[in-house]
Amino acid sequence: MRIHRSTLSLLLAAALTAACQQQGPTKEELEAAKNTVVCTNADERIVVRFEDAEARLLMPDGTRVILYQVPSGSGIRYLNGLMELRGKGMELDLTREQTVLHLKCKPYEIPKKE
């Protein structure tokens, strides 16, 4: 079967149009973004998602770490025996192997789909 150029062009245009009409972020993505912050220290980036008395960290090397919420006199405090995350607002400290990283955080923004 032979397809004419004009038919092929119409098929490609329809496919591109359908791809461009994708919806924005899903409800689940929007809900997750509300509880997620992106933190930096020097050139390192750590993504933290707060959920159900846990802080789930995505470390710069791709390692995933779960910290568990514990009572704090002020601010937040999460730990797992090896690491501790504590602070207030968007200023957090992550302690690992007796080294404290001062993190500057901002709310996570969902990347725009093109």
C-alpha cells in the first residue's frame, strides 16, 4: 500500500496536534507538589516530600531516604538513626555522619509539559 505525501503530512499533523493537547499536571501530581520542597547546599540538590509523619528525601546521588517525624519543641524534626532533618519554614539542616548541611529550600514546581 502506498501512502501519498499529503496523507502522510495530515497524519503527522494530527499526531502532533494530539500530543500538544495533553492536559496539565494530574491531581496526584498537584497534591504531591504541595508537600514537596527542593533544597540546595552548594551544588547539591535534595528533594524532600513530607507525607504521613515521614520525610522522603531524594539525595543528589539518586539514593532515596525515609526519615520519621519525632516531637520537636519548635519547627520540624525527622530522623532515622543515621540522618536528621530539622528546621523551620524553608531553612532546614540535614545532619549526616556528624556533618550538618544548611539547606535553603523552596516549594517544588511541577515542570511545564511542552
